[in-house]
Amino acid sequence: MRRLSLWSVDGLPEIRPGDDLAGLIATGLGEPLHDRDVVVVAQKIVSKAEGRVVALSTVTPSERALKMAAESGKDARQLEVVLRETRTIVRWERGVLISETHHGFVCANAGVDRSNAGAADSVVLLPVDPDGSAARLREDLVRRTGCDVAVVVTDTFGRPWREGHVNVAIGMAGLPALLRYMGQYDPQGYELRVTEIAVADEIAAAAELVMGKLDRHPVAIVRGLEPPESTETAHDYVRPKEKDMFR
């Protein structure tokens, strides 16, 4: 029998730029961590601690942002921030902007979000280097707790073929990105040829069930998976354009 446990870390304060995020998490733990626990952290608090919050009052929209705002009725200042975080516009249709970020992620509005910003009339941007953020957070947590944990930084993405949103891993440290079954055989002797399970994405999606969006539980612990040590990162999830059948 295999069993997983998931629970949220309660009582974290509103995160501000420069806050010691690892220290706050370590202090807020309801019980000690174990080796190979996975600490799941919402991108919003990572971005806030790293100062990735923009007050829209400081933004001057470009002509392109003003034109898009006129077409959609959206805030030109927020659109300007999105454009700055965008490497390529994948789709702009009916007021929906799908961007390829500078990280290579394809998502709505380049990950720029107004919800849970912690300040009025502000937006939160994705971390500059989410994998680097996860690695630093892991190093700090290992040092503070003495436990060899893994870290996953999550954000909420839509899905092109299904309704609804799910949490995915945008940064990770200390666990595999993909569980590869190619070359292995099922019980009937059929050789698997393409199956790769997105382990960190599945952890992120499961953790959202205890984190929520409005409950102020931006950190969760996953115990029982005990993932093997790995140097893979969330960048391994970025599909190369030559393999992308939909762009």
C-alpha cells in the first residue's frame, strides 16, 4: 500500500519584499519536516519576497498596450506590464492574451496577476528565475531544518483542451520533473514508448487541494512520495517549438 499525506502550513503573514521566506515557513510548520518531504510554495509569495510586485500607478502604457486596451476594455497599464513580461504573443483574441514568457512558459497574461497582490492597484509578476528561487529556498530550508527536502514552486495555468485551471510546477529543486516509462513493459508485455509522467506538476496539482486560492495557505507539505534526488528543473517541462504541434 502506498499512502500520501498533504497539509497546509497555516499562519504565514502577508509576505513583503525582502522577507525571509524560508525562515517564515520553517517557523510556521505545525510539525517537523522529514527527509524527502516536498515543500510546495505558491509563486505569489516567492515573487513578493523577491520584490516582483509592480504598482500600476508607476506604469506608462505603450501605444500597443493602449490599442489592446481599447479593443478589450482591459487596463492598459496592466497590459503594458504583461507585454514587458512577454517574449512572444501566442494568441490575442476576444480579449484573451496567451503569451510565451521569457522563461519559455506558455500561459495567460505572461503569468502577471492582480489577485492576492497584497497591495491595491498592483500586479505580481513571475519570479525572474523560478528554478533558481526553488533551489535557494530548498538550500535555506535544509540548512534551517536539517531535513533533505525538495521544493516545488507553483502557479495556476489554464489547459488548452480542458476547462478549469490546475496548479503546475514553474520552479523545482531536488526531485525529478519527469518519470520516464519508455522501454519498460506493462503486465501484458507491451513496451511503453512515449509515456512520461510530470511528477512535479502532479505534486503541484495535489497540493492546491489544501492550499486553495482564498484561504491564505500558500505553502503545503507532501509526505510519502519520497522522490529520488534529481537535478532536473521545471525548464524540462518547456516543450521545444519544433515539437509543438499547436503553435
